[in-house]
Amino acid sequence: MTIQAAVCREDILCGLHGSSCSASDLIFTCVWNKFTTHHFLSFMPRKANESTIFMEYHTLLNKANYTKFSNHSTDNLDSNELLITMEEEAPTEFSKTEEQPISAINKEQPIVNLNRDIKNGKRFVIALIAFTSITVVNWFIPRHQWPWKYLILEKTQAQTLSLPAQLQQYYNLRVAQLSLERPVMSTFFEPVEGGCCGMTEQGHLNLLKAWEEAWQTWGWNTRVLTEEDARKHPKFEALESQLSQLDMNGYNHRCFWRWLAMANNKDINAGWMSDYDTFPLLLTGEVGKELMSMDGFKSWSFHVPTLIHADRSSWDRIIDLMMSVISPDLDVEMLTDMLVLEYLYKNLSEDEMHITVWENFMYEGAYIYKQVEGKEGLQIDCEGANLALAAHISHHDTRKSIVNGVFPKIEGMKAGDVSEGTERRADAAKIMMKDYREQCILNPTSS
């Protein structure tokens, strides 16, 4: 199945007529039509700077008719009302959101009608001169020497905040507000002592960090779930009792915990889970919000739980079904969460599992590279990557990629070294994401 299948015409795909297309055809292709690669750049987060923050802040104050500068007027108005309003709408914890890049500040700026909002021409001229002066100061004077003492916003309270303090408070609140608009991509990580799967513990930590950076850059908030989150689920002890009877290594044991951790996640913006060796391609935060609009259990990699979205009740339902069949006698090659999920799918209906999407929209072959006859070196596969939500660079597929010569070139690594290549998956992922952004997004004609 491809999203370009002739049977699924655009008018059919967007729900105007009935069709034989699967649910994921209908969802993903309509999203594809709306969010093509041509428009992909509009979803790439833009890093905010202080001048942008100041411009937005000052515009809002002008629009609300709050601002009067102390050097030019004695009847200063209270500018703190704007901040109080924002505080009521913003989350209480700023520590997590401050670290996230701001992705939508440009489209959140209000449109100001000067003829309507600025009733006094003198005030407008004063504000314009002040803003121009600040911009010049911003460009030519070191930050620690800014003459902010001439731009004090007076407040009715006993304590007066200087403009830099107001700006910092506004910045924190703005980041917090924007973080509410981002979907959350969760992963589960509980280190295995000594490492596993061909990687040291540090190698796994490096990969986790690369995962966080990639998803945050693509317009997501990220959350790393741990054993502590799984233990909060009321069925943790019951699951542990079942798993203790099985011959299972530490890695596979932990894989079952992630289902409890996700089922216990109360964040309304959450619901998405990926492995920490899964990296986004088409799946920006904007696309993620579109795809999460449908209820039910949605797997974008068949029975491999590397990229899933589900509402909370569906997460609970799946872990309940898993627990109902887990036993030493279960007819599977090995007792892993992946094979148990496959067993459920083969033996139950999609309605019983509340499945609304069960398809594969992962890049085929892990790393998005290919060898092209007549061309030297690896070529990035933009065509294939632009049909995939994400790339899953599993340890198994990493070994295959190294052997087959489609593993990104890492400085200082000997070609064909499976051991070092597996350990340095984080470096490979960063190179892959950089190449994808530069060659398939920013300059698509080069590939």
C-alpha cells in the first residue's frame, strides 16, 4: 500500500466519496495533501531571539493600550495585567518548557491596525522612536551595557519591574503558552546495567539525547518515561508477577513496562510513543496533531511498537489484553511485547483491540541512504524518506546497514565496523537528520 495508489484518488481520500482505502490511507493521504514537502518548511521551528520577543511583547502592550514610557508621561498605565492574564493560561511548571525551542511565534503575533489601536498620534510617534532606539541599541551596544534605565515601566504596585525583567517574565510565559500547542512524543528508557543490544549504557544515553533533540527540532515536546512512571499504574505488581514466571532478559522485561507508563499518562497532549531509536521524517508536530485527532489505537509500524498513538483508554485496553494472554505456554517464538502484540492482532479483531490504524509508514531500511550506480558515495533517498513518517534505526537494522554499505559515514570510524557503528548510532542519527533537512527539505532539488 502506498499513499499514491491510483485507487485512492484525492477526492475519495479526503472523505468526499466512499472508497476501499484503509483508515490509514484516508488519514495519512489527506494529511499528505495538506502538508506536502513543499509546505514542510512552514512547520520547521523558528528559533526565537530577544528582538522578536521584545517586538511581540511591545506590540501586545500597545494593542492593549497599556504602554506609556515614564520619561514622557506621568499617567503610566499598568502593564502587568497582560502578564497576569498569560499566567492564568500558562502551565505552572516553566522549567521543562523553557528548554523547548519556540516553533510558532511568528504565526502567533497579533495583527495590529494602527488606525484603530493607536488613537493618539503623539503616543505612536513616541513609541516608534523608542522602539527604533532600542533596536539600534540592540545592534550596536553590548547587552550588559543596554541603557534600560530610560525605559522603566511603572506599575501601581510598590515594586517596579524594569523592562528587562518584564521581558524575561513575558518570555517565560510565551514559551509556556507555545508549549501547550505542541504534541508530546514520549519514549521509555530504563537503563540496563552494563548496556545491551550491542551498546554500552553511555551509548544508549547518547542515542536518547539525539532522539530528544530531533523530535524537539521537528516541533514536538518530548517526555522520557521510566520505571517510576510504570510503577504508578495500579496493575504494575500484577504484571510483574506474570513476568517473573517467564525466562526473559532485562531489556524485554522493560519493554512491557512502557505500556503501563503510557496507559498511566494523563497529559491531554500526549498519546504518542516511539522507540528512542526512531527519528522523525514527515512527522512534524503539526502533522502529529492532525494524526492524533482520531481516537483508538494507531500503529504506524504494524506490530512493531516503534511509533504508536492511542488515547488513554486504548493504551489501557492493549495492556489488559496483553496481560490476559501472557504465559509460558503462549504460542510465540519469544515472549516480547512486540510478538505478544502481533499475537493479539492475529487472534482478535481490530474492533476488539480498538484499532483504527494498523499500517507501516516507516522508512524501509532504517537509514535513509542508498547506493546509486554511476554515483560515488552514499546518496540520500529523499523520495523514499518523503513517504515515511519516521525512520527506525534499530540495532538489528543498523548492523544490516553497515554490512550493506548504507550506513552514514562517521568521522574516525572504520568502514564496515559493526561494533563501533552500533555503539555510535547517536552520531549516525544526527548525521542522517542533518542530511535529510538540508538535502530533502531546504534544498530538495539536490537529491
